Amino acid sequence: MHNLIELKIWHKAMEVATQVYRLTTDFPKEEKYGLTSQIRRSAVSIPSNIAEGAGRNSNKEFVHFLGISNGSSYELQTQLLLCKNLNLVDSQIDLLLDQIDQIQKMNYSLQLKLSQD
């Protein structure tokens, strides 16, 4: 098991999920059960799967959940780019997209490290 609180990737993923919730608060009401809900689920899935993997008994299991988390980060990235195309967000979205890119890189590096141990 890994100490979740010491994982920088988990903290960064929590920040992104928090920002996503704040961002989607102002989305149109007709998107409440559509895009807003899907974006929020993707965002929450990233730190949640990191946490689940960290709590598992082996590095192999942790890597598996990091893979799921990484998939969710790409899903979130795609959804936010769609929001940008639909003009639902302003230019500040680029900062959030950069953070997601950083998480993806951290995730890949952590998977490599854990696979070598």
C-alpha cells in the first residue's frame, strides 16, 4: 500500500476535480444531466482511481488503476475541448487543460516506476 497523502499526482488530480466542479457550475441548465454530469464523473474518476490503486496490495494492481485514471484524464480532456469548441468556457480552460496534461505525464512516469519495482 502507498500513502495517498504523499502522492503528488493525487493532490494535483484533486485540484483538477475541484476546479472542474467550479467551472461546470455555470454551465447551461440543459446540460445538467448531459455534458456537466459526464465531465464531473470523469474528473472525479481521476483521483478516485489513483486512491483505489494506492490502497491495493501490489504495485501491479496500482498500475492497473493508474491506467484507468489515465483513461479518465483523456476523457476529461476531450470533454473540456468540446466545451471550448461550443464556447461554454473561456480562455481560462487552457490552464486546466495544462494541468490535465501534467497529470497524464505524472501518471505515465509513476506507472513506469511501479512496473520496475
